[in-house]
Amino acid sequence: MSKFKKGKQGDLPAISTASLPDIVFMLLFFFMVATVMRDNSLKVKNELPTASEIEKLEKDRTMLIYAGKPSDAYKNVGTEARIQINDDFASLADVKPAVYEFINKTREELREKIVVGFKVDKNTNAGLVSDIKQELREANALKVMYLTNQATEE
């Protein structure tokens, strides 16, 4: 008899899964930190006009109102320009209650400094913007800004 026994050939050692939970949690934390949550999902086309002089404002005191034709996914609501406040289509009658709701949700010290921002598609009729501004006057939201893209220098 031989002194040494031949072991089974071809057996692979078992793979250690001890570090697998660490890798999974590391990936989870990476995606939690790297992911940016979107504020609103646009339901209207929003190709902004360009401007040469722009200024960035604080986000926590700005209420955004979008206006434009419905995007391709929402063609069932028509082809006329629509108003979008938060994530829903709105009518002119919904503007005042939305402003009041935003004011009530804002911190007390910022309530007097609230600005309403318009993100209006450049092909939208100015009459709709004028009607929205009239509703804002009635809601006593008099600070208004128009959001644009930075003009490229040539």
C-alpha cells in the first residue's frame, strides 16, 4: 500500500460568501447617496427661452408654475397650452389655492419673501401668462420671476 492517499482531483473549494453582505450594503449606500430625486415630473413641453443676464435664487422660497403644450405622453388632454403646478395639470382657478397652500407650508420667516417662478415654454401664448399673473395679483403674490436658460456667447 502506498503511504499517501490520492485525493479527489477536480474538486473546487467552496466560495466564501462572508463578504457578500458588505458588498451589497456598500452598493446600496452608494446608490442612496448618488441618486438625485427629481422635484417634479414635467407633463408640459418646457423649452425655455434664453437670456444673457440670469441670477440664481433660493429654492426653498420659490414656487414654480410651468406652462406649455402637453408633452407627447399627455396628448390625450389636448393640444392647447396648459398650466402645471407641482405634478398635476391645473386650471386658472387652481392657481390661488396652490399659492396659499405653498405659503402655508413655507417657514414663517420666509413667507414675506416668497417668489413665484414661471417656467414657460418659449412657444406659449402670452395671454396664458397674463392670466396666471392676474390670478397671482389676486392672491397677493406679487414677486414674480421668469426662469430661462443661459444664452451662449458667440
